[in-house]
Amino acid sequence: MSSAYDVLVLGGSGVDTIVYVPELPLPYADSYMVRPGIEARAGQTGDFVALGLSSLGLRTHHIDMIGDDPFGELVRAFHRDHAIDFTGVPLPGGTKRAVNLVGPDGRRLSLYDDSRSRESDRLPEETVRVLAAASTHAHVSITHPCAHALPLLREAGVTVSTDLHNWDGENPYHEEFAHGSDLVFVSATALRDPEATLRRIMERGRAEAVVATAGAEGSYLLTRDADRPVHIPAVTPPGPVVDSNGAGDAYASGFLFGRLAGEPFERCALYGAVAGAYACTVPATGGDAIGRAALLAGAAPLSGAAADA
């Protein structure tokens, strides 16, 4: 029996206020004139993963807690506009928000409002069970309520992926996600020893593959049958780099697309690199992700290079 959804995305919804600044870090000043303006838009990590998967033709459902407020309506509208099925669970503290400062080179600094979540926040167990039973795979954001959903996903028998983002390799909060997922993504930005961190995740958890993304340096893929990580070169973006926001989410989407299609891990990582490079050409105020045809076309001439890397 086929599943109703290829991927169930849990958590990671919110609204970002985008501010394009003249440089990062931003020197102190009483005020700055910024262009092209300041805009609030829906789209945090779970939203962007859901968008990336849906744009690649995967049947996607997203569930998260959002507020009954104008910001929550922006999140709902984002999913309606992109035809992504969405289950919104009431979040008493209001929809999660952040401010993203974006420099001319596309780098970003994110300021997160961490006052929205409470220890008692939970995704409804029965809803998670029903959606998991209807899905092939689940991608879990590292927001607080999702940790309590991990056992339910394992009971349902779905494979699980997560993105640890800028984990330092030490903070214990991330360990339940790292050790309870079949595929693990992490940024190398804050890792003192990326290879050691990848190995530790593999040794202590259930992961089949662990990926450390390193921006312009590419990514590093460690699988259970490998002695050491494989380097996957970065892909040249198809246009000017304007914003790195969402590039890691796009990488995860491209990788999962390949994995659910039965591709070997190195090709999955190549798909991730192509999707991530495309995302860097999309302004943070936009809501665009690479489509399946463009992904396959972008990866085709690079397949040999990835195999030789």
C-alpha cells in the first residue's frame, strides 16, 4: 500500500523580518537607511524544507504549532500559496519570529525570539500518529515540541531525518535528534572537529548517513560503510548570490529527494549541493525553490565529478 505522503515535515514554522544591511558585522550607528526595505514573510526552516520537497514533486505534509495571530496567518498563506498541506496546532505564545540581517554578499545573521515556546508545548500525539502512518519519511526540526514526537515516528516505522543547524557538537539538547534520526544534517560552522562529530553521531545513534555542510567549501558525507567522510564539492550557483537564507534547508530537500528515489548517498549529496546553490540566488523575501527538472539538469554534468571527489 502506498503512502499518502512522501514526507511529513514536523516543526520549523515561523515568520522572519528581512533587513538588507550594507555590511556584516554591522558597525554601531544610531541609524541606517536600508534598501530594498524591511519585509516580514513566512518561511523558517520547516517551511523551507516543505517548500523544497514540494517543488521537487514530493507529496508533503507539514505540521507545527503556530499562533492565532497575523503572523500565523502568514504561515498558513505560505502553505496555501504553494499548495502544501499544513496542520496548524495552536501555540499559546504566538507564532515564532526572527529578524534576519542580510549582507551584500548574501551572508545572514539571524536573531531569534525564543519567548514563544513553553515546556508544556506538544504536537497532538494522535495527529502525529495518523500523519506518520500515512507517510514514508519524516523530517524533524529541532524545535522543542518535536523532540516528544520522535518516539511516535519510530513506532510508526517511518525513516527520520533532522537538521542540527549550527550545533557545536556539545550542547546536549541536540543529541536526542542526532541519535534518533536515520539521516542527520549539521552545519560545520560551529564544529571544532567536523569529522569527529560526524563519527560520534554515527557511533552513538542510528544514522545511516551524516552530512556536514560547509557553504562554499561544499559538504562532507559519512556513511556507515565508509572509513572517512567523502567531500562533496560546492556547486556554482546558476546566478548571482543574493542570500544564503534557506540554503541548508534546500540542501536537505535535494538530498531527501534523491534518497527517496533510491539514489546512492553521494548522488543525494550532489542533489543537495545543486538545490542549495540555487537557493543562494533567491532573495530572502521571495518564496522560490528549485524544481525537479532543473535539479536533474543541474546535477547531470556534475555526476562524474562527484563520483571522483
